Amino acid sequence: MKRYSRNHSCITEIDQQLLAKSKVCVLGAGGLGGYIVEMLGRIGVCDITVVDGDVFDVSNLNRQLISNNLNIGMSKVLCTYNHMREVNDEVKINPVNKFINKDNSDKIIKGHDVVVDALDNNNIRKIVFDSCKKLNIPFVYGAIAGWYGQVTTIYPSDQTLDILLKKASNKGKEKLLGNPSFTPALVASIEVSEVIKILTHKGELLRNGFLYIDLLANEYEFNKF
């Protein structure tokens, strides 16, 4: 298919079929989430659940891909749904216009092949990962703050999240350092590449450690546990 023809030097037609049949759950439709959903849809992941109970605010315009002057005050997931219909109408977007929590986490992520983190709350990350353990679903973690980012892929048997968040505060450093336009795009790209490797069973995953990104110093370091 011509839509995906530029994929095929690095993604085979068999890989493309795997992506089309896969179900991915993206938690958050803001800075990271908007980029993640769009990149997944453009590459050919055709069943994407997007979970977020928030609405767009003027302060989102500096970095959140789906936000614009016309949708301020509107649901992030419903705007994402409408946006993706214009990007790739082959993609089924399942908008969940609510915040994920302990009461609904199992129900929301059940049946997906991968869960992708675009959250900004470590307590919710822990709740979601407990659900991933229970349901045997890989979890791709991403965090951003100012010029810095982290990415790791966590399988249900891994202890990575416990180690990573052991001394972390609930909200993380983004409240102190802010977020420009470029850090979410970069970290989201790496998260998406991890999702594609999981779904196509190829390549080396960022697993049992975390990738640390410092754009000020141009440092990219994978710290193994």
C-alpha cells in the first residue's frame, strides 16, 4: 500500500501487517501523548486507545501537538480522535475521556498489546504498571522535564519501575523545569520506536535500565540496573 511504502526499507510487509493488527493503549494526550498517537497512526498501528480526562489549555500551545487556538477548553482525547481522522482514516481511535485510576486501570488497558506512558504522575504510573503485571502487558515508560528525558521498556517480570521511582516525587521535575516544544517530541519518538520493536519482535529494547537524555550537554546514556 502506497501509504506505508516509505516504511518498507526498515519495516517489512509482514511487520506492517503485525502493526495493523496490534492494539496499543496511550495514557495521556498531552505533550508526549499527542506525538505518540500521531506517530503510531502514521506508521500503521491501526487500533489505538487514548486515555485522558483533561481539556486543552492555553499553556499547552507551546508543546502539545494536537492543541491549537481553536480547541482550547475542548477534550484532549476527542480532539485527538478528530485530528487522527485527518491523518489516517484507517486508524481506529478509541477515545477514553477520563483519568485512569486504581478503579478503572485494569478495565481500560485489558486486551492491549502494549501500554505507553504519557503521564505526569508517578503514583498513577505505579497503579498502571500493577495492572500491566496482572494482565501481562509490556509498559513503555517516558518522562520529560526541561532539557531532560528518560525512556525505558518494562515487561511484567521486570523491577525497573520500582527502582526508577524509588526516590522520585509524585509529580516529577517537569513542574520545576518546565517543558519546551522539542523534548516531548524526542522522547515520544523513542517511546514509539520501542513500541514498534515490541510489536514486530525485532531489535534491542531499552530494558532493565533507562535511557537518560540531556539535550543541554548532548548526552544520551543507557544506565543498566
